Amino acid sequence: MKKHTVHSSRWIMMLFTVCLIGLMSLSAAAAAKTTVKSGLQKESGKYYYYVKGVKIRNKWKSIKEGKKTWRYYFGKTGAAYTASVPDENYTYNVKVYTIGKKKYGFDTEGHMVTGLQLVKKLNSAGKTKKQTLYYFTSKGIYKEVKTKKIRKLLKHGMKSSSFITDLKKLAGKATKIKRFKDSCNAPDGNNPEWRDVSIYYGGLEIVAVYHVTTGEYFVDYYWPCK
């Protein structure tokens, strides 16, 4: 009877061990399954896109975020093309990259940009040392000839009675135009006939001054507004 009891205990222990190993294997498999990365991931300040745990590389990818779909480009390391974030009040920025034979702009979150954009080149401290205007089509492609025309139109001190119309023809419809009842930027001092005008294109504000008698615009400056 005692011998039978010993054998029964051994069988119970063996059965328990087998079940425990099986449970541990299932848990490990489940854990491995849950850690497989998928979709857009931010790692150490960079963006990657995973398909079944593998980063995509040298590829475009359209990703829906809320109600909007953004285009990303993931380079040879798998990291999305992005712009550096300025250490300033206005932290929006765009960087231009060459993909194939064309140039595209991407913001600090990796979104491909379109339209009129302000590109900041930063120094080692993260401050703007130079900012330049670029124009990108609805497909994100940089247009050099149109960009040069826009830069010329927006040069400080340029005067034109058709400024708003010319800008719309080149850069498209503005996000918003705000007209003021007076001016802080009149080219000839406190002349009451001048009125400030702010034209917004996304994160860019263009400031001009309008003369109520002559109908002439005087381009003052442009700067980031986000």
C-alpha cells in the first residue's frame, strides 16, 4: 500500500510538472505575440512604422491620424524623415529631403508638407540662423521656379498694388487674411493712411502694409506663427 502511494505521488508530480511547463510555454507565446510591434511607433524621438514586427525602409506610407491622413517617408534606417525642432517660442519647422530625383518637405512629426512653407536652418544651440521660403505642390513636390517668384514677391520693401492677387496666383488661397484699422509698420512713419495686413499660410504669417489712397501694398516681413 505504501509503495502504491509513492508511485501515485510521483505520477501526480510528473503530471503537475508537464502542465506547468505547458502553461509557461503558452504564457511565453502569448507574451511574444503581444510584443510584436505594429504600425507607427515613436522611439527615442524618431518615428518608425512596423509590419509584423519589422520596420519598413525606403518607402512612402500614408497614415490616418484622426480625421486626417498624412504621408510619411521612412528612410534606409527605417526612421521617418523629419525636421529638427527649434529651441524657440515657435517650434514648427520643415526640412527638405531629396527622394529619387525630386525634393519634398517634412515637418517635425514626419508629415509631408504642401503649399508655402518656412524652412529654418538651426545652429548648434537649436536657434534659427537662417529661414527660407519654399513652395510645395499638393503632391509635396518642391517647385524651384515658383519658389523663386514667391521669394521675389515677398522681399522686404517690395511695393505692388496687385500684391494679394499675385500671391494667390503663386501660392494658392491663404488660410486667413486679417486686416487692421491702423499700422505699426508704415514705411513713412505714422501716416494714418496705412493699414497693416496679415496673410496666413498654415504656420506662416506674412505682414504687409496697405495704403488706403493709392491701393499700394508694401511688403514688410514674414515669420512663423506656430
